[in-house]
Amino acid sequence: MDLGIAGKWATVCAASKGLGRACAASLAANGVNLVINARGAEALEATARDIRAASGVEVITVAADVTTPEGRAALLAARPEPDILINNAGGPPPGDFRDWDEADWIAALRANMLTAIELIKAVLDPMAARGFGRIVNITSSAVKAPIAELGLSNGARSGLTGFVAGLARAVAPSGVTINNLLPGRFATERLAANFAFVARRTGRSVEEVRREAESRIPVGRFGDPHEFGELCAYLCSVQAAYITAQNLLIDGGAYPGTF
């Protein structure tokens, strides 16, 4: 399927690895030029080289912390008016809420809610003026089914979800869609870190924790980041113009609810 977005520009945050990299790679495979961001320059440049070699698109790298005003300014300077924005950030660490202070909560809100809102604010009006824009926020399945040890993420990402629900409907007539992708358990470094935390807390082995988690997924495995990237690319397509203000869960059937 031709997604109709070849030649457009996408800004992809946290794109050096994991789900962000998968989204960038899938967009590039459909002819989209990229501005990719991460804090670590070495991994980011390696990702850029791989994507250029695989797709031939233009890839600009911005190694910066976009949770800071300076980092966002650097990212936006590279391509002030992208056609596509993929908001993504590594989740805050797992833990017990009794151990978190106000600074922990502020950091989580800045990374997983406020930064996305600031970037949306910067790119939305130019998108609307052109009559085309796609914004995808990578959140978490925990928005629908909270995970106890990920309380910081549960709270911050749910805040972003509530904000987007109103904004997406308000701008829908402009040709700009805003959706959230809610990943379940994908084979990423973040998932491995969560398993290590649970293993330490419970006294079990990491492998035991991993097997138990995998057994609770109806499809019988963890997700492949490529699968996630392909769904992200579709949401950015011309064919997805009638999909907006949605929270799309991609979790192998793990969420047990009907709605």
C-alpha cells in the first residue's frame, strides 16, 4: 500500500532505539525524510546510518534532551514545520510511590506529558495552515490498565491522554490528526529493565519473571518493534485521515476488557 506520504518530513523523538527507532524506520521505508532525536549521539548516529542505507531518505540527527527548552529549540530548528510529529520518551523508572518525592513527579510529567504538549504547540498551527498533519504520541498500555510499579508513568501519560482527547477533536477540521499509540510488552531494553526491577523486588530470577509475563499474552510472545512501527506509519498515512482522537492499543490481546 502506498501511504501517500513520500517526500514529507517527520520529527521522531527518542528514535535511537526501541519503539521510536522502529517508527522512524517504518516512516523512512515509506519515503518520509526524518529528523530523529535522542540524548545519546553515538547510538543516534548509528541509527541514522542504518536508516539512510536501508531507505535512501534524508535523515537529520539532533542529539539533545527535549525535556529542556534548549533541547526542544534545537530539535525544532532542524525542521521548524514537520508534516509528522512522533512524540516519544522513555518512561520513568519503576518503583513504590512511597519512595517518590515531588521532584520525581515533576520529572515524570516533564518527560511524558509536558514535553509532548510543548512540541505539539510548536508544530500544530503550521500543519493546520497546510491542511495536513499527523501527530502520534507513544504512550503505554498502562493508560488503560495501570501497572502498579509504573505509577509515575501511569499518572503522566494519563494526563497527556486527557489533554489530547480535547485538542484532537478541536483541530480535526484542519486536516491534522492526533492519536495515541499504547504499546503493551515489546522486546525492548525498557521491558528488560522492568523485568529486572520485578526480579529484585520479588527475589525471583529475571527469566522466571520474563516467562510469566510472556505467558499472559494471548498471542504467546512479546511484540516485535517493527510491528509497532508499521502501525505508526499507517496512522501517519493519507488513508488514516478519518482516525483521530483515538487510543490504539497494540498488546497482543493482553488487555482483558471489551472496551
